[in-house]
Amino acid sequence: MFELQRLGILDRVDCISSVSGGSLPAAYYCIAQDEWNPGNVQRKLTHPFASDLMLAMLQPWNMAALMFSDWDRSDILAGRFNNVLYSRGGRNLTFQDLRADRPRLLINATDLQSGKKFVFDNENFDEITTPIYRNIRSATPSPQARPCRSYCITSHFAIIPRV
């Protein structure tokens, strides 16, 4: 994405459509303020999320929740995404926090029960205050986590330039 930005292409993009792990940088780009620079993005996106997940799973209160509720490892991982990437000043960021000067964000998932595509976007979710990390969690099945309860999909993101 930085190469596209360097070439002036990213400034002419209307939509970024993402699935799976590609939703992490796509959403971060659309929500980041002054933090969008190669060093900061590299540091944040290479955060040891898998290590965080494993350590959190060993905490007694999390072990109990994992065994006796429908709360799962994906929830722990989503919380780490939120803490590292999608919160500002202790507040969870939502689709309302997406930057107006950045492309429209489309986070794609698949409803596992019907097999139909579902798209999280600011047109449908601006009025809903669900934290953005929960939408990304739905589109990002983790190899360390069991599959999402409702939504799952494959990988990467696509940039749709203006015509």
C-alpha cells in the first residue's frame, strides 16, 4: 500500500475491499490519523498477536471463560487487534471513525450458515457503534483460533481505483 501511495495511486482509490488478514491493514489505513507511515505500520502489524493469544489463554479467568462459555480464542485475538490497532485514547473505534478523506472500506465475510457473502461497510454500519475490530474478527479466521461462529472468508484485499 505504501508503494501505491508513493506512486500517487492510493490517493485516487474510491474503495478498499478486504477479506481475512487483508482487513487488518485495510481498516488501519482507513482509520489511521498521523500513524500511517511505514515504520509505525510495520511495528503495529508485526505485533506478536499469536504470542499474546497464547499467553492470554493461560490466564485462569480466560481458561474458565473458554471452557464454560461461547467466548473463544477469536474473541481474545479480536481484543488484541483492538488494543494494538483500533482504539484511540482508550475508546474503541467504529465505522463512524473512518476518515472521510480515505477510501470507502468494505470488509467481506461469508455467512457460514447460508454461504452468502456479507459486507461490513460504512454505509451500513455508520449508525451502529459496534467496534470495528469485531467486524474484522468476523472476516479473519485465525490459524490459532477455531473458526468464527458466524462468518469466515479467505485472504487479502483489493483496491478499486476511480474510473
